[in-house]
Amino acid sequence: MSEATRTAGAPTVVLVHGAFADASSWTGVIKRLQAKGVPVTATANPLRGVAADSAYVASVVNQLDGPVLLVGHSYGGAVITNAATKATNVVGLVFVAAFAPDEGERLGEAEAASKDSVLNSALVPLHYPAADGGEPAVEFAIDPARFHDTFAADLPVEDAAIMAATQRPVAELAFSEPTGPPAWKKLPSWAVVATGDKAAGTDVIASMASRAGATITEVEGSHVVMISQPQAVTDVILDAAATVG
């Protein structure tokens, strides 16, 4: 792929952020992809549940012309796993410290089985109004005092504090809703496994990536490896784009 122009037929890279974050978490990766002439967009992830979020991301992808390489971080991996089955133009998947669940699996159960993750003990339950006027629904945020060690241990404390202050809570449904048929059974996949992931858990992420048959790259970093090691993550995305393009 040319550093100045897009190669004909190369996919658009669609970046999907995870829980407790927003699209700005991809800033370092976007900068590097754009410098290579790669078409890229970082879409909003509503964080309201697997079914709703994957339907939203699929609608974004379906409105793009040409092939798409879907990239998901953390919970965003579950979203792209489901969204890609609802979009006909997805040609590959990249999981960045991301879940790659199988049909019927729930992320909360997978998380509970991790020996590396400390996320569950750092979560704070909150409530938001139900759309139909019913009982308030539950969502989770990370305790700001635990955010650095749990989520972003390889970033400066000051940067993690800003991320904690701007975090977006995720609906409980993201953890309890079963996933649908996974797109990784039909599409080529790549995975970045962060060796110091205390949020999703390195053990769970590595196991899911292996089961998905993904091409795995281990990177020394925390759960937010796309922020702390943006070049390493970008390199994996570029490799994937060159393969499917």
C-alpha cells in the first residue's frame, strides 16, 4: 500500500472502541493510518448491549462503499464479531485486546473466568432511565481510583485520570447478553494480545484469539495498547489490510 495514496481495492478501516471509552482512543492509530493513505473512520459505539451495538455498527458499515476491515477494541471485539454477520462488505476482522466470543457466550461469564483480569472488582454500578419509561437499567463505570491500575497501567497517571473522568459507562447488557453466530468463523482474523491486560484479561483474550484462528501478535502493553503502543497496533492493521485488499 502506497504511503501517499490508497491502493485500488484496499479496504476502509472501521475502528470500534470498547467500553469505558470513546472513538478518541484510536487517535494514535488513526494518525498513522492516515499517514499511509489508508481510508479510516472511528465510529461511535453506543455501549447499550451486544445486539443494539452490533446493529448500529453494521448500519455504519453498510453505508460505506467498498470492502471494510473491522477493528474492535475490548468489548468492541464482541460488537464486530456480531456486526460483521449483518454487513456484506466486511472482508476481515482485527481484535485489539478484544473479546472474540462464540455463539451463546456472555462476556460477563468469560471475564469471571479470567485469572488476569481485575476489572469486576473495580466496577461501580450506575443507573440510566429506560427508553420506555420503565424501571431504570443498570450500567457500569470503572472506579476512578482504580482506573489507572485496572485499565491503563502503562500510561502516565495524569493521562489515565483524564480517561477516567471522560469514561463512558457501559450497559449491563454488554456483559449479560449472549452473542450471536461469530463472523470469525467465516472471515480471516488478526489479534493483538496485550501481555499486561488486567481489564479484559490477557488469558481470556489470548484463548479467544487462538480459538478464532486469528493471526496473533503479542504486544507488551496494558488493556489500552492502541494508546500506549499505537505503532504496533497500526502495523497489525496494515498487515491485515494488505492481506484482504
